[in-house]
Amino acid sequence: MVSERINEIKKTLPEGVRLVAVSKFHPASLIREAYDGGQRIFGESHVQELVSKYEELPKDIEWHFIGHLQTNKVKYIAPFVSLIHAVDSEHLIREIDKQAKRCNRTIPVLLEVHVAQEETKYGFSPDELLAFMKDGTWQQYQNVNICGLMCMATNTDDETQIAREFEQARELFELINSKWLNGKWTTCSWGMSHDYPIAVRHGATLVRIGSLIFGERNYQK
């Protein structure tokens, strides 16, 4: 039962850590089941699928876009998305700002930092991230609220490596928050089904959990 799995996971999360139920590739009926059990935050990574579910499901759901977002797709989710996790370039920030302004909204976003040992992951390198913050041009975007960082650890069974990568992200978060944000950043999005307990120990405030809740995904959809 989906709602029972969610409640079991929530029992393991300390106060201040929120659960993003990753519902991509799962039907609206399962999201509804989770919703009826009290879950309100859901994560999707394909724009067309997210728009379809948004139209079908209750409007008090907090939709998080957690995948790699193409600039030409931003306009479709700008009217309603609650948080965009994986912002990996100033070009994307500029487009989010533009579309948010068109919708008369301010959209919260997270900057994605690449700390994993896998080249297939997206994100600013730590050096690029620090240079971007130091440059200060991010302050000109009035309709984007950068509120923290997002990362993915290397897909490995080596828990020491995973912990090291999450800790690197936390250290970057704390450095940037104290140096340029006066402590205004609040959100650290890291940790998934296989590594979220480690992520929580290393500063996560959002964990993105899918398969532990909904089971394995149907990629043939």
C-alpha cells in the first residue's frame, strides 16, 4: 500500500526533512492513493507527463520538477510548478525568470552541483558554482528565487564515497549561504531511495524517493 510505505519512510526522517514522492512513470491513480494518505509533494522529470498529471489531480499538490529541464519546455510548467530542482546553467535561470514574469510569479529553484564521479550527471562543477555566485549576475533575476542546492551522488554501493559527495555539497551550501546569502538559503535536495539515510546525515532537507514508495517504474510507458 503506497500510503503505508510513505508513512514508514516519514518515520525515518528527522524534523525539518521533507519527502518528495518521485512519481514519474507512475499512473495518476497511484499518486491519488498517496495524496489520500496525506502526501502533498510529488516529483516529476518529464514536462508532458507533469502537465498531464497537474491537469488531472488536485490543485493543492506541490509539484517539483526534478529532472534535466530544457529551456524550450519551461513555459509549460511555469504557471504552476512549486520548485525546480536541477537548474544547471544561467541560460536556464534566464528562461525560468522570463516565463515566471510572464505568469506573474516568482519560481523557487535549486542550483544543481555536480559532485558525482559520473560524467553523465548534469550540474555546475563546484568551481563553476562558486564563480557564478561570486559574479553576482544571479541577483538580477527578479522572478526566480534561488533557495538552495541539489545534487546526485555517484551510483555506487560505496557508502563512504556517497557520504563524501553529500558532505561536499553541504559544505558548498554552507559556504555560499554565509558568504553571499546571509543565511537565506533553506533547501538541500539530495538523497534517493538507495542513499537517503546517508543524505539526511549530511544535511538534506528534501529527499527524492520513488521506488521505495511506488515500486519499480514502467519505462515502457
